Amino acid sequence: MAEIGPNTRLRTSPFYDATVAAGVTAFSPYNRMLMPVSYGDPAAEYDRLLNGVAQWDVGIQRQVQIKGPDAARLAQILSVRDLSKCAVNQGKYVPMCDHRGVLINDPVVLKLADDLFWLSIADNNILMWTRSIAAERGLDAEITEPDVSPMAVQGPRAEDVVASIFGDWVRGLKYFWFSDAEIDGIPLRIARSGFSKQGGFELYLMDRRRGSDLWNTVREAGQPWGIGPGNPNPAERIESGLLSYGGDTDDQTNPFEVRLGKYVDLDLEDEVVGIAALRNIRAWGLKRHQLGIVLDDETPQPGHAAWYEVTARGRTIGTMTNGCWSPRIGRVIGFVLISRAFGPGDTVEVVRNGVATEGQLCDLPFL
């Protein structure tokens, strides 16, 4: 069996040893780290997320910390969503664009203080980008990667598990809001958030030496509710219509094409990176949009890791960016990024490994 050789470019999270003990069977690289993506029983992992509670190592979700007199201004320059009303202890989901208006990340921006922000990022080197923009604009802000690693507790029983550890006050946390906490001397921030539609929390560990301690505390507390390990579940996230930056986007994708227009505030100041380009894109009109597709395929199969050609009327009209067997729909489903000449209800073909399969376009989310 092939192994990953020692490599200082590919880091492990503070929860790595605990995930190995829990039976992790596969990893994927993300933000130059190893992300657990399977524990050997996809059906059980999916069921726990939908009907019980799952525990995820998402330490790969790195934080870019912005601190200093110009921290708020820099956070806004990087964000095409208005942050002026973001309160301390509140997070906001934010499209981040380059100067072309192309999506380069979709972090949650967490405001810890008026002069202190975290960008909880997807898979891209936003630390370097943030430092570059700060230097370019001559801003007074220190940009670092702090010792912060999230663990997610997701599913309909997640609230019961987290409340059993920290107290019933967590039940009052609003979505994307967070608060400081501590358990057995482990420093944390608890946010009601996570990469699923089933509800839950992210526990931001702030001492990597205590990774196994925190994992085991949550695992033990979750036993009455049948907790088990898992990962951001491909089937659930596709069914729920959740965008995966870098998986569902390419080097030309703008936020409007992938259903993020509601998070773009075009009246922001011109100093916001990408905002002028986005005004032009909106004025000129979009060429592509993201839709769902239900294939005429009832064969359970694992998700794919390739972009597949989508055709109609004898020509290529776009790509299928993800796909999986949906237990709740009973078909292979996925997202497509295609010409706006086609819409929900249209029949198209997806060419997978040289074989064309018909499918019907639909709105997102599926469920």
C-alpha cells in the first residue's frame, strides 16, 4: 500500500493522532495540510450527519489574522461584502475577489475586536495575498497565521453534545456568531457554523498541543447521541447546494456565476479589490451560471474528482464540476457551470470517461 512520505510542505492538524486512532482511511491535501476525507464507511458517516452527530477534523481551515489600526479597513478592502455593520463576536460569509472580479476565496470573516479579525479561509494562499494588499496600500496591520485549528461538530444532535460540554448558553448562539470558552484549560472560541446544512458548531482550538484532548472530550461527551468521526460530506454538501471554492470554480469564475451575488455590495468604495470589475461584469451581463443536474443514472457510485464536459444540441456548453450518488434523491447528481442559454428543465448530456449520460438541469439546492 502506498504511503505519503515525510514532507514539511504537507502539515498535519492538531487532531491528526486522534483521527488515526478513530480509524481514518483517506486524506486529501488542503491548504498544505492533510484533511481526513474518509473513515471507511461512507454510508454510516452520511447517516450520522443527517440523523445524529458527526465530529470532523477541519484544522485545514486556516485563519489569517489581521491586527492593528488599519485592520478593519484592510478586512473591507479584501471583502466585496459590506462589513461596516459586522459586530464584535460576529462572523460573515464573504466572497473575496482579485482585481478582475474573479473569486479567489470565500472565507468567513470573524470580528474579534475593532482592530482584530480572522479570515477563516478555503484552500488558497490568502495569507500571502493579504500581506501583499496591505503592503501595496501602505496599511498599518500585522498579518499572521495564529495557532488556531477548528473542529466541527455537525448534525441535528450537535447542539445537545456541545451544550453538554459547555452549558446551555451555546443554544442561544446565532448563526455565524461566536464566543470564547474553555474546557479543562483548553482555550477555544465556539461558533455556530460549519460546512453542512444540518446545523452545528465549530470549536476553534487555540493551543495545538491540546488537539487530542479536545477531540477525546467531544467524543466522550457525544457517546449518548452516537457520535462518530466524519468529514465535510460530499453527498450532503451537494444535495444542500453548498459551493466548494476551487472545486466548483475556475480561474475565470466570478461570484455572480456561482450564486454569491447576494453577498456582493456594488456600492462599496473603489478601494475594495475587485469591486470595480464586478460592477462592469454585472453591467455587461453574465455568460455562465451554476445549476444542479440530475443524471439518468441510478447506479450508486463514489463522487468524481474531475470536471466533465456538458453538451447540448451538438456543442459544449460547460462543465459538471462535482457529482455523487444521492441517497435521498436516488440518482447521481451534481453542479454544472454552463452557458446561460440553458436553464432549469433543459435536458443535456454529461460526458464521463467517454460515455454520454443524459440529465436534467434544475435549480439549487436539490433539497
